[in-house]
Amino acid sequence: MAVWIVAVVVTSVVVTAGKVEGEYLISRRVWATFPQMKHMKKQLCLLLLSFLTFSQGAAQQFPYEIDWDAVDEGVQQIQQGVEQLASSEKVQRWAIQATGRIQKALGQADWNQLQEWLPYIDQVEAYLSSFPEAEPYVDWLSQRRDYFVFAKTHTPQLLQRPVAKPQVSLAPTARPAVAHAYVPPVSYEYWVSEMSERTAPKGSAALARQVKPLFRKYGVPEELVWLAEVESSFNPKAQSPVGARGLFQFMPATARYMGLSTSPLDERIDPEKSADAAARYLAKLYGRFGDWPLTLAAYNAGEGRVSGLLKQASSKDYNGIQSRLPSETRMYVPKVLATIQVREGVSPEDLPEMVK
């Protein structure tokens, strides 16, 4: 848009000058600034011709000398605008490709491969951090990097809770009543330690206060707004390489399912509309699964997958299926719960049930 505004300014010099030979020269100069953008050249020519048609009548009443310094400056601005546009698009294409490879690696089941990706991730994050237009991808990547760090320092076996062998008694005894105590997801303590050492993302406190009423509106515990830190570093414009966007990283199909528009204006980057949809979606998932660890697993891995795994494992809780979940989800759930613990002081067992 800025490029076109400058083009109009340059063309307006032609209109006020009203000299045919000057117009032809300027149009050639402007044409030369678009050596690799033929479609824009044609559009610019049409724009120039429209102004030139008007200028033939206007020139008789407003004959001014052409300020060639101003014209040259305008042409240079157009050239700079085109170069900046091309550079920005190139950075974004590279960001999508690089983060796409990382997203694909995160979805793999091979734990050893996750460890090997960490040097590449650090290089990508350092490179993209030097470009302001890549910030949405950097904020997405910074949260996913945590999972690769965890994989480097932990073995897959640490994500599998050992099952105690049953004690066989020779004498028959009455079966005692058992009160099932809450058992936090595996690696929860690790994430509490990690998140305790970090300050909350810039602007997150204000955004959390802004969207908490929307969570309360649907009976979802307001503490769950900190899901946005794990999803997007609380950046409303955060974007994943596969198309998820916003504070709560809705994919386009899920966003539309929850009533958000993705075109021509993308409502996923609106903090309040995104939070409203996230609260309704969490309420829906909780209504299906009945506890927050399973709800979070479904939010990350998909409700169909979680439901299928529960049937396969003949289980009714998260710990019964966590070893079968994707690597990212196995780390995602305890990280979200630990973030809530650190930011709000609410432990997983104290996280309120939904208020209907």
C-alpha cells in the first residue's frame, strides 16, 4: 500500500506539470523501478495513463515547472518500497519453511531425533529474531523450543509412569475402600521448576486481566487464560507454520467452527474474540472428557485422538493414555498446568471444575 501511495505522489507531479515530454520521461523512470514485477508495471501504467488524460486539460491552467529532484526522490522511495516488500516476503517464506520443518520434527515419535534438532532451532530463532516481521513465528517457536530442550535432558522412559507389581496375599482379606488421590502428569515438577525461573511474557498480565471475564462467562476457570503463554507467548499475532494463529493458536477450520472469521479480516488475532472462542472450546472439551488434563490433551492433539486412545487403553484419565500421546502433547499438558501453578498459584488438583 505504501508503494502505491508513493506512486500516486510521483504521478501527481506529472499532472501538475502537464508536459507531455516530461510525462513520458517520468513514466519510463517509474517503469524502471519495477524490473521484476511486471504485473505491477501494467497496473502502474494504467494509473499513469489515467492521470495523464486528466493532465492534458489541467496543464493549460496550471503550467508548472517539474521539480526533478522531487521526482527522483519519489522514484527512489518507490524502489525502496518494492525492495522492502520483496525482502519481507522472502523472510516470511523462509520462516514458514524453517518452522515447518521444526513442527514436523516435533510430531515424530523418535525421541532421539528431537534432541538432534536443538542446534538447528537455536540458529533459526537467532536469525528470525533480527527481522521484526518474523516476530509472530519467533514467539511460536520459543515455546516449542522447550520441548526439544526437555527431550535432550530426559529419556522417553521418564514419560512412562512405572506400574507397581501387585502384592499377592496367601490369606484372603476384605477389599479395602480406596480413595484415588490426584496424581500429576509425568514431568509436571520439571515444568514447575522451569517456569518458575521465567518472567511472564511482556504484556501478558494486562491481556490476562482483559480476557479472564470471558472465561468466567462460560464457567471455565479464569486461570486457564495462561494457556496462551504456552500457545503463543501471549502474542495475539503469533503464527505457526501450519496456519494456527492468535493467542490460543486456532487452526482455520477450528476457528471457523467456533464462529471466528478468518477472511477477509482474521478474528483470531483479536484477543477478546480469540479468548471467547477458546473459552467456549475448552468448555466443550471439558463437557466431553470431564477433567482438565484430558481437556488440555484434546486441545493440543485433537478430541478424536484422545477419545480413541481412552477406548484403546480402557482408561478414563490422562495418566492412563499419556504414554500413547504424541511427544508434544505429553510435554504440553504438564507445561500448561505448571504455568498455571507458577502464574496463579493454583495447583492442578485445586484447579476448579467447570461452573455450569
